[in-house]
Amino acid sequence: MGLTLTTRPAGLLRHFSWPWAVTLGYLGVMLLLPTLALIAKAGTETPADIWRIATDPVAVSAYQVTVGASLAAALVNTPFGVLVAWVLVRYPFPGRRVVDALVDLPFALPTSVAGLTLATIYSDTGWLGSLLAPLGIKVSFTVYGVFVALVFISLPFVIRTVQPVLQEMQSEPEIEEAARSLGANAPQTFWRVTLPPLMPAILTGFALGFSRAVGEFGSVVIIASGIPYKDLVAPVLVFQRLEQYDYSGATVIGVVLILISLVVLLGINLIQVWGKRYG
């Protein structure tokens, strides 16, 4: 018994070595501490005031536009992101490295520049906007502009999440070959053999793209008009509250955005755990 008591702490100390300390310290300073500070700032208000600020009609409208446009962008990006990743992995073609590098352009491009570019080409006199204007479709300074901006900035999350899984499957083609040898055609092989292992990566890409879109500010503030009940999104509303020196209102709305993203991420993780257990 004495030997057990003396060896267990040593075993625990081996698990909590310096990499653990550095990791926990870095995550605590860079992620946990700012989040707790934001929540603490919002907590200085009374519960009644927090509820009043969070459920203000302008704020509720901004939540609806933010979540609706982010969800629509994630739903569009998911199938197209999988398609792009599939082509980049499965089909060799001239210029594939260039296309693969262009996928990361939204990561490298300042979001304000992205918003300016999108607002220019989708304006009534822009390259694409001039084609849509005769059809009665206006993109810039409308909610459609918000949607286009969110699609642009969140597409790489799906591609870069699915692509490594496809590359790993490409290096081990035995399962797909076995399915075809048993008489499965190409669609059956994809739906029954290829897609199930891809689903965790697809769901992760969807969640990351949605969460990124929920917090987008730089491109949206340029391509949208920021008018309440029209195309005002929650991150822009936070900025407007800060301009009005309404720090409490800005922090409460910021906490609501954090909660929305956390709920989505936790929900996707629970679905993945459920799929692994019962799939």
C-alpha cells in the first residue's frame, strides 16, 4: 500500500510535465482569460439589464441576420468545399498547386480588403453586379452582400478540414477498390464507403465555417449598409455600441455571440461522439 501511495503522485507528475504547463498556461492566457474578462464585464450589469440589452429588438434582429446568413453560408460552403477538396485530391490537372494556394487567399487577405473587393464587383456597375441588376437583384449594401462576404471568408475552413482526410484515404484505396470489386458502382461507393469516414471532417468544417462567419466584421461592415432590421449583423452592432460608448451593451452582445458559437461547436462535437458510438 505504501508503495502504491508513493508511486501514484510520481505518475501524475509525469503526466503534468512542462509541455502540459506551457499548453495550459498559453491557452489560459490567450483563450480563457479574455473570455472570462468579457463575461465578467457583462456581469457587472444586473440580470434585468443584461436581459434587456440582449433582447433589445435591434439586437434580436442583428442576431437573426447574423445566424441566418452564417448558416446559409455554411450550408453552401459545405458541399462546394467538399467538391473543391475532392477535385484537388483526386484529379491531377495543370495549375493544381496554384488553385490549392488560392484556397488560402481569404486567410491571408485582410477582411477589409475582401469587403472592398466584393462591394466593388457586386455594385450596380461592377463586373457581377451589372449582370444581376437587370434581374432586380442588388447585392452590395443588402443582406445578400452579407451572405456573399461570409461565403468568401469561411470557404477555406471546409476545404482545409476535409482535404487531409481525403488525402489519407487516397493513400489507402483498398476499401474503395474492394467495394467496386463487390459490384458497387461509383455513387454507391461514394455514399456507403467514402462519405461515412468523411462526415466528422465535414461536420467540423461546417462548425468552424459557421463560427467564423458569426464573428466576421471587416468585410461585412464595408459590403453591408449596417441598417437595423435590414442587414445589420451582431459584430457591426457591437462596434456601433462601442462608438456610442455603450461598453456594457457591446460586451453583453459579445457574450451572446460567444454563446452562439459555443453551442454550435458543442452540438457538432456531440453529434460526432454519437456517430462514433452508434455509427
